[in-house]
Amino acid sequence: MDAPVTLLYVITGTGTGGAEKALCELVERLDRVRFRVVVCSLKRAGAYAARLAARAEAFYDLGLGEGAGPRAIVKFIPATLRLAGIMRREKARIVHCFLFRASMAGRLAACLCPGSSVIASVRVKEQQGWKFLLERMTCSLVDCYTAVSEEVRRCMIERAHVDPGKIITIHNGIDCAGPGRPGELPENARVPVRIALIGRLHAQKGHAVLLEALKLIIGSGRRAHLYIAGEGPDGALVHRRAGELGVEDSVTFTGVVEDVLAFMAGLDIVVLPSLWEGMPNVLLEAMAAGRPIVASRLGGIQELVRDGESALLCSPGNPEELAAALMRLMDDPALARALARAARRDVEQRFDIARTVQATQDLYERIARRWRP
């Protein structure tokens, strides 16, 4: 390729979240001799907007709000037309869409821009049946799908009827050689044990389940303090639930954490009791940081960690099982250290960000050469 191929990334929003962070990591590492990068957010600029704008040749936001329903659908139509105009203006050869709403807007806008190839990046195992219906109706408009985990890929094949030859898995990655990695855990357990859930305040992440588990831990006579980091639509509900369970004195809401690795340096356990997932970035960060993990036994998570070897996994939505796993690590610092070391080895060997970037760039080159599945 003589001239750089123009990539247009379309993402639903630029607030705090795993997909948004993954896009930043990718944009910052792409080969600019081979690729020219443009980013468009459907929603108004969020926490990652400045970081993306600083590394892209051009950055756009279409100003949509957070709401859903009929009004959001009405606003979606002119936003899609504006996106088509951006595709034409920037001469986008490849349109790579992150998250469901952006994926729909990108494929529809590309209908008005012959010559633009569409990649739909599926970042989470969706729960709503209507989304799979829309995928089945419009999948012919997508040149290639990428799935963040094999579990997500299987789900898209089975429920959205995506051709298996049209969807590939590219795992998330992390910079394992980056500076500022936290040191090893102390030999003896700290009191109170510091536990954290880092992620969007949304029902998906299982905050309510974790608060119930915390009540069981405190009731057992153990001392623990829970840090809830992030923001999101269910923030008020999570605050209220902590009060209802009587554990508010053992919970700190930190808001958004800018430097996750520095934050993890002060933690003893990272927990992710999600009810559904794709491939959570926060677990990659915990693995790279050498922090023991307790998480839900879900497909995407099981592709990252091994139960009993590099993490402890428990059934989603089960506070008793979650509390038992957390108390096991609280009572056994040697086990916690062993799990953390194994997780660190795994992330270095299997999930370095360089692998993710290389696989993505290879895909772009195949697309640019009229790649066919």
C-alpha cells in the first residue's frame, strides 16, 4: 500500500468503559505509515475524547445524548446521515465500528458511501433479543465482524446467524512492559482487606451481588473495605443498596479512576462479579498489576483466567459463593500471591497489546486488498 489507508473508527460514546479504553490503546499504537486515523463518536464527547482527538488526524462527535426510546431513534437518523457525510469527506476506506449503536449507524451510513468497507467489533455478549434480530436483518451490510472473545463469537454465530467465516476473534491486550506496575502483595494480609470493583456502574457488573457478599463477609467477623470505582447510570441505585444492606461504612465510592494501575497498588483483591461479559479490560489490568482476582464464571472471563490457578471463579449472581471465594483469599495470603503470579505470567504470554494491534492491522490490510472470508 503506497498511500496510508484511511480508517474511520465509529464508537457509540467516549465515556469511561472497556471498549473506549481499548479503542484508545489501539489508536495510539497503529502504524501511521500504513494507516490514517479518524474517530467519530455518536454521543457527546466524554472522558476519552481528548485522548482520542490528540492521536487521531480528525475527531468528530455527533452530539447524541445518553437516552433511549423513540426520541433517540428520531435523532439517530440525522446522525447517521451526518456520519455518511464524514465518511465521504474523509474518504474512509475502512469503517471500524465499536459497540452496538455505532455498529448500526456505521453499516447504514456506508450504504451511502460505496467503497467503504465495514468492520463491526462485538465487545460484549448481548442480552437483548431485539439486537440479534437487527443483526440478522443487516449483517449483509458488514464486510467482517471481530469478536472480543470466542464466547462472543459463538454467540453471534448462534443467535445473530453470522456466517462463521465472516467473524474472527481478536482478544483485548494490555501493555505488559509499561511503567509503574504495582509490586508484590505483602506476606501477611492487611486489615481491613482492601477489595475493589472497577467498572461502569451498571447492572451488568454485579454491584448488588457484591454488596450482599460484603454483608456476609462483615457478618463473619472479618474486616474488609470495598472500593467501587467508576460511574454510570445505576450509581444512585448502588449507593442506595449499600445503605439498605447496612454496609455503607465499609464502602467507598471513588468515582472514575484515571490511573488504574496506581490505584491497584493499594488493593489486595480485584473482584468482577459480572452477570454477563465480553472480555473485561479490568481483569487484564489486574493480571498485569499482579493482583489476585475473584470473578464470575463466564465464557469471556474463562478465556482470560483459569479457575483455581490464576483466579477464583464463582457462579454469576450468587453472593454466597462470591463471599466464600473472597474470604478464602482473605484467609490465605499465600494462595492470593500464587494466583496473582500465575495471572501475571499468563497475561505476558497471551495478551500483550502488541498481539492485538498486529492482528488488527493484518485484518485491515486484508480488507484493503479486497479481502474475502
